[in-house]
Amino acid sequence: MKRQQAQGTEKETRSRLIEAGLKLFGLHGFEATSTRALAQAAGVNLSAIPYHFGGKEGLYRAMLEHIVRVKLTEIGPGMLCVMATCGNPKAGREELLEAMRQLVRTMVSVMLGSPESRSFSQIMMQEQIAPTAAFGLFHDGFFAKVHGVWTALMGRLLGVPDSLELRLRALAVMGQMVIFRVGMTGILRVVGGDKLTDEHLETITRLCIQQVEAIVAGCASALPEGPAQPAQTEAGI
Amino acid sequence: MKRQQAQGTEKETRSRLIEAGLKLFGLHGFEATSTRALAQAAGVNLSAIPYHFGGKEGLYRAMLEHIVRVKLTEIGPGMLCVMATCGNPKAGREELLEAMRQLVRTMVSVMLGSPESRSFSQIMMQEQIAPTAAFGLFHDGFFAKVHGVWTALMGRLLGVPDSLELRLRALAVMGQMVIFRVGMTGILRVVGGDKLTDEHLETITRLCIQQVEAIVAGCASALPEGPAQPAQTEAGI
DNA sequence: GTCTATAGTCGGATAGAC
DNA sequence: GTCTATCCGACTATAGAC
């Protein structure tokens, strides 16, 4: 019994460690996750971590790069589509609203739907609480892009140019969806059960869409009036 | 040099440790915080932790009980006032809206205003990511109460009885404020600076109030029509 | 490239002096 | 009630066999 587990014996070792890191770093944070636990969860030898990644920190960074890449692949096309609509001066109100609805569906689905989204969100939250050296990787690679799309979309829907206020408004709007991820543990106590059902997700999607529609309707009318000029942001997907 | 620091030499030791726990547990989480770091930050001897609290876990629990009590004192009166308005069948629309505005102001102020709110939020987030045995303490003592108030208020404003959908809607509404706390690190990169200024807080408060008003206006009209029957929730402050 | 063995450090808890 | 000294287990990383 020399080898502890059946192993791919190739550099599958790397991906197994990244997978284990995704789970354990998310659950316990960077410091509280031991290399022993990582190696055991991945079914590889302890020494594989310094060998392949130069150490625990290298594994963490590789894991972060991995998930940012994966998540961006999931949402990238949808965001490009929305940005295209926002950048098109001829896009009508209904077209913009439909782009917004699609964006809400994507966010709810990506954040709450897939089971692996849990680990991703946990790591994002860990980074928000106590940012590591790799925080910029997540922020520039993911958060800023999503926020940029929402800012552009809200700008068009409200008919206002880019501004700090618009960006804060976009954040508040995103918050309606994000809270279901960051407050998941408490929310499960409210709705009962140990995971959100598909029915819950549909209700949440419907409510969020309805509320964002109400916001763009109610807040645009509070402005000088003029749903015209497009807002440009720097989000380069 | 027997004594390392000037010490209160009484059971001030307990409160010094709780203060240190609030800071360090919030920053690094339970597991990643060492008793040595706690003792040093509090300026007390390492053995004081097992002596006064039975161990690291006891200190964590005592710290959690402490902050839940403190935060509830901060927001309790305001919540009672809102609940009274919600429970009053004669309360008019404008009265309910004013209660909502006050609730938004309180939440923004308590979550984002005071400097010590940072540690509190960090610990709440840690518990959401990886709940400890003490999670119920925070959930029942704090989160459920705030959520209950928002649910009751939204029920009255929308004129619908309590339901799962209403509770989810209340969560989404709360998310507009909560995101500025949980996403603070990323948001500071958006607005620049290392803390939110008073001006930012005012803008955020104003935007949130305006958006909640838009939501209750826009979403009530999408219902069978009938802004009458009050919604009761279980929130017993 | 994968393993064992081990170095060197730090973790929480306790015993017992005062 | 506060201190020092200490136990013993767990930690990351490395050296070197294969």
C-alpha cells in the first residue's frame, strides 16, 4: 500500500488540489486551512503542494485564478450581450428592460443555482472580509466587470450619464440579488430546508426583476426628465 | 518586570478579552485566531482565557453574546417604533413610509457609520460562511428580528399578508443596504479612499429610500389591488 | 514526480507557584 | 486571579530515497 489512493499520476494532481482548495479555502479561509487537509481532500501527497505551487499561498492564488476564469466564462457572453445593447443608441426601452431581465436571471442562476457556486461565493466573501494579496485578481477580473455592466444598464434605463451616484445605485440594485448568496445560511432558516429549491429561485428571480423595473420606473421620473443620453462605463469584458 | 502591562487587575480582564476577540475573530475567523494573539491584544496573560471563559470557544461565544446585546440596544428602540406603526391599523401610508425611511437611516448608520460596526459585520459574515455552534445566537437575536420588521413593514406598504414571497421580497429590499457592508472592500475601490465619507452615506441613504419607495409604489400596483389588510410576523423585539 | 521522514515553529490547554 | 513553565499535538516546508 505505497500509494494512498488511485491517482491520475499526471498533472491531474494540480487540478485535484485546486478543486480541494476551492472547497476548503472557501469553508475555512486561507489561514485556517491546513496543507494536510488540502492534500488529504485532494488524495495527493502533502509534498505535492510545495512542489506544484511553491507553497500554500501559490495554491491559493492558482485556485483564485481558476475560479475567476471559470465564472467569467459562465457570465461573459451574457454580459457582452448586455453591454452591446447598452452601447447601441438605437436600443429601445423594452430592449433594455429585456437585457436587464436576462442579467438578473444570469446572476441568480450563477450565484444561487449551481452547487459549486457556494465555494466561489465563500471565497469572494473571505476576500471582502480580509483581502489577501490576490484580492485585485478577483476584483478586477470579476466584480468590477459585473458592476460596470449594471452601471451602464441602469444609466441607460434611467437616462443619466455615468456618475458616482449611478454607480452606488447600481450597487444597491445588485444587492437585491447578492444578499441571497451572502446571507444564505440565515435565509435557509427563514425558508426552511437545507438548500434553495428551484421554486425559490424562480420566485427570487421574479421578485428581483419586478423590483428593478419598479426602480427604473420610479427613480427615472424623479429626475429632470429626459431618457436619452447613453452612459458609458469602463467595463471591458 | 513581572506584569507585562498596566492591568485593571479586576474582571476588566474579561471585557478586554472580549474587545480583542471582537477585533481578531472578525478579521481572521474563529479557527485562524490564536489564543496567544488574543491575550497579547488584550494585554492579559494567556491563561486568563481558559480561566475566565473555559477556553477559546467560550470567549468566542461570550463575545458574540456581547455584540448582539450591544447592537440590539442600538437598533431596538427604532425597531419597536416601526413595529408599533405596522401594528397600528389606523397608520396611514405616509406614516408607514416615514417609518420605512427611518429604518433605512438606522440600518445605514448602524451598518456603515460607526467604526466598530466593521468587526460586528465581519463576524456576522464569518458566521454566514461557516456557521459555528453559536450561529443561532446571532440569527435569532438579531437577523430574524430585523428581517421580521422589514417583512411587516413591506406587508403593510404593499397591502399583502405575510407569506414566503413577502419575506423574500423583504430580503431583497434589505440587500440594497447590506451590500454596502458586505462588499465594502470592493466598493472602496469603486469610490476611492479607505472609508466611506459622510457624503457617501447620505447619498446611499437617499438612494435606498428612493428605491424602496419606488418598489412599494411599483410592486403594489402589480397586485390584485387592495392596500388594506395588515401583515403580522413573529418578530418579537 | 511522488513518496517518507524530519526539522523547526506554533497551536491550545494545564499544573502549580505565588 | 495572575503568572511561568511545560506538555503534546498540528502546522508548513524541506531533504533525500526511489
